[in-house]
Amino acid sequence: MPIGHAFIELESVDSTNNYAMARAAEGSASHGTLYFAFEQWAGKGQRGRTWSSTPGENIVLSAVIEPVALNFSQAFAVSACVALACHDLFSRYAGDAATRIKWPNDIYWNDRKAGGILIENSFRGSDWVLAIAGMGININQTDFPESARHPVSLRQITGQSYDVVGLARELGECLDRRYSELMAGTGAGPLIGAYNDRLYRRDETVRLKKENAVFETVVKGVSAQGQLLTKDVMEREFTFGEVEWII
């Protein structure tokens, strides 16, 4: 079934990822089901952070993915599908030149954060049975909390207001196209290539922080397994959570 075959709107929920995972685990949500929330009061971000969103103003969406034909070594390929889908949607309205994917899975417009992704997985024994892809994209919000890191919304960029539910459905279509590319049998290579083509600060010097050390290095790309590849006096690779960006 295509991603987006079922689109379920929720008035208020703690987390669309929690809700989607629970429905999938009990068997009431199949592959491709999308859950959209007007209000999410305990949204989750990466590395234990929260994701806050003014009710009704942004895309807060989770997709149920059943990666039955994949093994977990391809987890980053699924993450790349989700990031590319979010980029596809946002760049369609905000412009392709300034819209980038910041490793591992944020959507940036210039140096400001427009969206974030959180993928949570479920296993049965060693079998990868579920990937719940949570996507948060700033659409109409213009007032952000002080704790937000360099935020930007589509409305701030274009000066226009948008139909958030309509854009969420459109995002589901983008994700279905990207996931279909992965499942078409050509392997993850083209998707990883497309991800790298849109990589934030590629071939530029950036500042990263590892433990208590801040250092400069040049972003070269991301590997098929999802490591950030950089070069300075030596070639380096970093796994998710190993370094922080200093922007």
C-alpha cells in the first residue's frame, strides 16, 4: 500500500510517534498510515530534546513504515528517504538553493532550522518490523520560544500562509515517492547520492564539538551507513550523536 493511503487527523496527542507506534503495535495501523496532529503536547526531538509547535500552525506528522524487505543495516537509507521527502516539500515552496538537509536529519533554510525528523524503530527478535518516522516542519508559526535553535518557518520566508493539512498530505506523497525509489531494487546508492547533493555545508569548513573540544573541519559527505565524513589534517567519520554542530 502507498504511504498516505490512510491519513488520520488527531486534535491533540502527546506525540504522534507514540500514537503511531501504539496503533501499529496493536495491529490497527498498516504500512503507509499517516497520523497528523493539530496539537502535540509532548513532542520528541533528537537526543532527548523536545519539539515544540504552536497548535495548528505546523506539520506534525508520523508515518508507519513496515520495512519487511529491508534489514537494519539499511536504516540510514530509510532515514534518507524521510529527509529527502521533507526537503522535496519544503524546497518546493521555499526554494531549492537555500534548502538543505543538515546531518543527520534536520531541514535547514540557509542557517536556520525549518524542520526535524525522529525515526523510532521496533524489532521482533532480530527482525526489523517497524520504523515510525516523525516529521515536524515549521509552516505558519512566526513566534518561537527562546529555547528554539535558529528557527524559521515557511511563512517567515515567503510572507504567505498555508493549508497545513494539505501540505502534510503532500508530504506523504513525497515520502511515498522516495520510499518507492528505495524499494524499486536499485539499492540505496541513488538515494544517498541525492542526500549528499542536498547536504548542508558540504565542501565548507564547519565547527563541530566532540565532548569538550571544538574543532574546524570540512564536510565531505555522508556514508551509506549514515556517518558524517569530514576532512582537515586527516579524514574523519562521525556516528550520530558523536558530535554537535556549532552554528
